[in-house]
Amino acid sequence: MSEEYQEPKESEDIKETETDKQEDDDYEKVCFICRRPENRAGRLIRMPGNMDVCSDCMQKAFNSLQSGNLLGNYQEILKNYPNMGMDLINLNELGMNSPEVPKRQKLKKKKAKEEAEAPKFERSQIPAPHQMKAQLDEFVVGQEQAKKSISVAVYNHYKRVLADPSDGIEIEKSNLLLLGPTGSGKTYLVKTLARLLNVPLAIADATSLTEAGYIGDDIESVITKLLAAADNDVERAERGIVYIDEIDKIAKKKNTTTRDVSGESVQQELLKMLEGADVEVPVGSNSKNAMVPMTTVNTANILFICGGAFPDLEDIVKQRLNEKAGIGFGAELKDTFEKDKNILAKTTTEDLRRFGMIPEFLGRLPVIVALESLTEELLLRILKEPRNAIIRQYQKLLAMDEVRLEFEEEALKVIARRAMEKETGARALRSIIEEYMMDIMYEIPKDDNIGTVTITKDFLEHTGGPRIAMRGMEPA
């Protein structure tokens, strides 16, 4: 008896469902090596193992493999291709012998309507200085003069970006240099500013920068971070903000017998970038190699903000001011500036030059802004007033457990006083609150009947505990 004929079933790996078709319509392919989507890299070439590669990367691959074998130099290739995921590729896949096919890497497509309606950078998007400062006031307490100076400098910078050069008048860049003790809010000010302006922001640490050819990050890595923050959109990156923190760490070294590859050399290499130059950076990677496509970013319209604590700069300023001290009526006394906590506000370019910054570097940072040292009163306001205040963050955390968190005024004063003793600025506030809130955050979820927790002065001074009210028993 002959068996009834059955058509062979289509393999699950090959069968394409309606859902798969819908996904293909909503997503576009991405180059496996440079990570560029198909709308930027052009038509992609399907490779064995379900990998898609753009023509640029394919050509570079052929060029780099003319002197060797792909499989024989596999380890060397992995060093040069940082974007090739170790979990997505193996030798069997390269040899087309693997039964497992890696998932296709895709990127969500932008709708044509969204692309057409993409907002352009216009003058109306730039808030006036008083509006910019008012927005900063919601997040940053104190530092009135610093916020005013930064608002004016940023406003003038973006007007320069949109200025019409046809009249022959070129407006110079207004890069900023922020001076202030640790924890005074330098980085937080820049982060808040970039968020309000909706421009890409890259934050780099000057301590990791070295002269080209030495171990460490090259100067171009700063622009690479900015390009990544702008989703590899060169046009958007060219109107972004770069913040270089710890800039005082690249001061010229004194009494050194070795080559200063992380000090004066870095300042010299930053000169052209601060002024405006074409920088060639890799796309989708942190390092340059033969397989990563390169693009050129012009830094002429990028706002550079450098910040640092500049320890010992106060002594240099005091020494200069004390040289004018004398004896007699109307003369400045030598101890006049000893107790001045905001002595950095009197800093001049000459003081920074004596600190170790070269004149050419300082000339490209025309706006010098000094932040005030935080007082106990300012720390108390930082705890309560900003939109993103620390105690509001903890109140939100406990509100998710349906528990109300309150702080007595005297308890907040104790926290501010202890933060002053640590001498680390606003950073000390969170560490102090975290220390006391740890047990509360651990115990509260155990009892669903707790309605309100009040942090008291006695609890912070270890002479009592927090005041707890059960649900339905909270005071009106």
C-alpha cells in the first residue's frame, strides 16, 4: 500500500511569516562593521551568515586582506574591528559551516513624514540670556554671576553660528573657562545647559588625553564622543557643546626632565580644535583602523567649555594681590584676602599663565567664569529648592512604595553642616543622605501599613530614630 504523498514542509529557518515581513518594513539593515544604516551607507551586500556589509567596508576589507588570509589572521582582524561583536561572529560562520545563523542587525526606520518635518536649527530656538538664566535657576541654586556670564556667552555663540557672513564681519568664538572648587556645579551647569538647548553634549576628561602617538586618548577622541552623542549626524554635531573637565591637569609641568606628553603638549594640540579646524574622526568606533569609515567634522561652530578646580591657584592670586599691600592709611592689608572664599573671582589671565596654562591656550578661552564656593546656606538651598533636589529624588523613590517622606528643617541643617565639613561641595550631600537612608529604604518595604516617615534631627545625631506614622494616622 503506497503512502499518501505529502509536500515537504518549508524549513523554519527559511520560512518567512507575515510578522517578519512587517518587521522588514519597519526596520532597515545596518552594516555589520561600521554600524551605519542603509540610508547613509547605501545599498548593503548580504554576506554568508546573514551579515550585511556596506560597499565602503567591503572595499577596505579587500584592501586589508591582499597580503594575508582572512581565517589565518582572525585574531589580528578582531583587534582592528572593534565593532564586530564577539557574540555574533565565529570562524564557522565565516566559513559558512555554522548551522546557527545570527540575527540580522536592524535599525528602526525613520518615517518619511518625520524626516521631512525634522526641525532646523533657527534663531527662534535660542532662548535670550534672561530666559536661559531663568531656566538654569530651576536646576542650579546660587552661582548668579556664573549663570549670567554663561547665558550671555552661549547666546552670543549660537548667534554667531547663525550669523550671515556675507557682510564680511566674522564674529570670534566665545569659548568658556570655568573655575571653581570641586562640587561647586561646573559639570552640572554644562549638562543642564545642553539639555535646555537640546544640542549634543560630549564630556571628556583632560587627564586621559595625551600627545598623539603615546598611550592614552588622542585629541580627536573628544570629537568622536560628540559625533556619537549626535547619532553620527555631522551637521548636528557641528553645533554641539564639548566640555573638557579637569583642564587644570594639563598645566605645564614644572621642574621636569621628561617629555611632557600629557601637559603642555596637549594644550598645544587643542589650539587648532578650539579655534576651528577640520578633524577626521571614525564613524561608529573609538579608534581609527582600515575597516572603519572616516568623516570630517569642522569645529568652528562647536562651543568648547573647559573646567577645572585649579588647586593652588588661590595662592597665586593672593600673592599677586598682596604685592599691592602696604602700610598707612588707605593701604591694603596683607590679611585682607586671606579669608576671601571667592578669591577665584579675581583671577586674571596672568594668574592662569603662572599656574601653567600657555598664553595661546588662554587666548582661545576668552570668557573666564569663576564659580563661588558653597556655603552652608547654599547647601541647605541645594537640598530643597532645585527641581531635581536630592530630597525630592528620595521622596519619589518612597512614593513608589506609597510612603510619604518628610525632612525636618533642623535635620536639613545638620546635613548641610556635615557636608561643609567634608569639603567636597554638593557631592557630599548625597553621600550623607545615602548613609542615613539606607536602613530606612531597606526596612520600609517590609511593612505595607507605613504611611509617613519623617527624618528628624535626633535620628541624624544618633540620639533617636525617624518618626513613623501608620496609614490613616497621618496628621492632617
